[in-house]
Amino acid sequence: MTSRLMLSLPLLALAACGNSEGGGCRLASDCVSGLVCFDGVCQTSAVVKSAMTPDVSELGDSSKGDSNTSDAVGTPRDSEDADLAPASPCGEQPTAPIPGACTASTSIFQAVDGGACSEPTRKLPVGMITMAAEYGFVKMSELANPVLKSGFEKDEIEVALWADGSVGVGCTGDFGWFRADGDRNADCTMKYGSTMFPLYIPAFKLVIEIHEVEFDFATSRLVGIVDRDKLISELDPALRTAATNTIEADVDVDGDDVPEWSRVALTVCFE
């Protein structure tokens, strides 16, 4: 996949009314209906699909993904990997081991009837997310990472960990993932919590919900599963074929021995 394509992915969007083919664009509404904003130019869906599809087969085999949901999400793939597990690639993080005793959770995210919600112990903004070339997203990672990098550099992606008590290496306080204050419900509970991660893709104004999340504070590694069909259905129709060829289902969630969901691994670095 060419670097030109990866750098231009953030400009893809739904076509609405506006400039005709060949005209300049920044957003979906800049192009007439039927065209896609790609690389700053209004173009047909055929051009977009031909640009995204050819090199997909060259990105490798993602058959290493695990289709058995009975395996713990985020478990190292073999014992040798576990023995050689590296420290966080993010460098020094605010969730490193805390000297002294950890502060216990005070259940601030439990449902309450009326009254104000208690403030979190800490709010830790995420400064960068990188998708690993693993599991069902092994091919998509090459396309997604430039988009994620650009989104953080332009302050288009906001997500943070809200803590109740001490969280991090050696501490077991409660926590959840938040994109905004509105992700805390009126009864003080959390929209996502610690087992669901909202991965926002600004190019498509789309939040990918990652389920069954496990986050390793020592390595900054987050692993979970995504409803592949739901994700593809929410994309621009012009991009669905390319996404179908790029995202592989490798997790069977209903026990019929047919994978429907896709496992994904991220490195989540705090500021």
C-alpha cells in the first residue's frame, strides 16, 4: 500500500452535494452526491476502491488470529512471548507502579438515585493509539495507523481513562474509558466502562466499539473484539468492499464454529 494512500485516508468521507469530479474537497459535503472526497479531490467510488484494493493481498496472512472465544482476550500467544514480554513501548506512563499502598475504589461509578456524581480520582488523557498488525486487523493496521497518528496530531481524537482509586501496575482501582463527560450516564454509571473501548476514526466520523477489552497497564496493550459486520455496514458504501477484504473475522461469538467478529490489539499511550 502506497504512502500516498495512507496519508490520504483521513480525507475519505461520504459524498453529498458540492463540487463535481476533479474538484477540490476537504469534507464530505464538498462533493456532489455519488463522489468520495479522496486525497483532497472529489473522485468516483471506483477510483477509491481501485486505490485501496490492489495491495491488500500483499500485507500478509492474518490466519494467526484466534477464533476461540474461550481463550482469554489479551493472553500472550505462547509461553515464550510471555517470558519475553517487553515493557510499555510508550515510555514512562502515569500508570507505573505507585510507591506505597494503593488507594481503593470508592464505587463512584455505581448507580445512584439523584444527587451529584463524585469526581474521578484521576483523568488520564490518551496521547496516541497504534494498531498492532495482529488478529483480524493485521491488514487494516497499515491503513489505520497513519489515520490515528494524524487524528491525535490534529486533536481530532479525544479519549481518556477515568479512575476510581489507584489504577496501574499493582493497583486494582476501578476505571472506565471516556471520550467526553457525556459518556457518564445520569445515574453516574459509565457508558463504556473498562471492558469496552471507543476507538474514534475522525475520517469517517465513526466510533468503533471494541468489546471484551482487557488492558495491560505494564505493556500499554489493549485487546478486544469488534463486531465486523456492524463496522462494515457503518462505512461509506464505496469503501465496504475494501473493508471486507481487509478486516477478517477470526472470533466465533455464538458457538456455531463460524467466526463473525474480529479481534484487535492496540497500544494505548497516555500523555
